[in-house]
Amino acid sequence: AILAQECFCVAHGLEVPDVFARVLITLHMWLADKCPPVETHGDLLLVLNEWANTTRVRKDLPEGIADVLRRVLDDRPGTQGGIRNMSDFRKALNEVTSCSHISPEFLTSHCKTTKAPESYVERKVTQQRRWGERTQNVETSKRDHHWDLSSWTLSSSHVRRLSLVLGAEEGCHIGSVSIAKLEPKIPGELKAELAKAFRQAADRRLDDQDKPNLVYERTRLPVDRCPFKFAKLCSDNIASVVLRFVKILDLQDGLESVGGIPTGLAGAKVLAETLQDNRSLAELHARGQVFGDEGAEVIAAAL
């Protein structure tokens, strides 16, 4: 649990308590002594007592993960909900991080890509003037295959696998990827990393032109104005990914089709996650969304 905790907080630096190192050293000495009765090993008793009274759950953990680790690290005999074995620990972590088993079909799906439709293939047009005549060259991207993942609801495990393939040589032929839905509870940082695997801006001067395009609802991204209903993006748990590929978002668009219900605080939280490190979204029209004070504070913090 201590090692897992540090993995979730790797961006903030290691904070393993000094007493943890002493526990490991003392346990090594106890094992070297062929595991004598614990009550006769004073050093082990002292260090375990110190460890039991140490604050072990870091304050910068995501709340759901922190709850799981408290059930391991702060567990006392007889307390309800405590985690006492690796199987329960793994299951609880999978639930809060949206990790799941990856099928063999998904693991090999990038090897079964199809030739991309013409509208999905990136083309670079260059013009040249010679002897008073202008010529135009059209260069087609070598990434001319389409990877269709729309039949899967992607979990954290799938997202990591997708990012790994796109960044490796085995994914260099993939020019577009269709995604339909994500599992809830996927960490925001992981969704942001997923977005970075795709071409995010139409500006050819930027350095992500050799990346594949994300396709959602048969629309190749990026686009200027968001053509999707915000409620649909939220129900597919993909808003904070797709909205990194648009310049303009109007939350009033399509609101009538969902009964005119404003997004409220829940929508504000999704937008806040979307705004983190977002270099594409330039205009957000959010009139009449009833964010409330708490929603406004959440968005303000993200901005």
C-alpha cells in the first residue's frame, strides 16, 4: 500500500516516512535471526509500535484512492471495512481508478486496423512558384490506417494500452482512432495524457502534426466549434478528452433536447477537469448554467 501510494503521487515527489525504512531494516534482521518469537525481539516491537502511530496516508492523494489506502493503513482489528489481503486491495483500487481486465481481442486490435476513409486521412498541401507558374503538391500522411475502438467502453487499463501503442513503432501506421465511451472514475490526469496522444490543433506550425486524429461520433477532430451536445459528452464520460480538440464550446447548444436542464455543479466539475492544461479551448459560453458559488469556484481554480 505504501508503494502504491507513492506511485499515485509521483508528480509531487516521494514522501516515504523514515520509520518505514526502519521497519524494513528491522524485519530483515528478524528474518536473518530465523524469525524468533516477536515478543522476544524488542527492536521489532518498538519499530512496529512507532509505525502504528505514524500518519501514513498522504494528503495529496485523490480522495477515492485515499479512502482505499486508509482502509489498509489505518485498519485496526475488528474495524469494519478494513482491507487485510492483496486480493481485496487490488479489487478496491480497480474500482476507484476504473481499471479492468483487457481482453485478448483488445490487445491485438491495433494489428487489425483498416484503411482509413478518405475524410480521416491527413493531407499536407504545399504551393510552389517557378518561372511564373504556381504548382500545388498534395502529400498524403503515412498514417493511413484507422483503429476503431468504438465497440469498447475504455477503462484506465485500456487508455494506458492505447497511449502505449500510439507512442510505439507498432502504431506508426495509425492515422485515426475512433472512441465512443470511457468508464467513469478514470483519473483526470490519465484522460489529459490520452488527449496528448492525438493531434490537438489545426495549426500546422505546432509540433503535434505527426500524431493521429481522434474521431468521436464519426467526426474527425480537431474542429473549431464543438458539434456535440455537452450532455452526451458527459454521459459518455469523454467530455474532458473531446473538449481539448475544440476552440469554441456553447453549453446552450442542444440543451433543449435534454429538457433545458442546466449543467449545474456537476457540469462545472467536468468543465474544471477539461480546463486543466487545455491549450485548444478558447471560448466557453456558459450562460444560464446555474453553476452556483461552488461551481464558479471550481472553474475559477482550474482557470
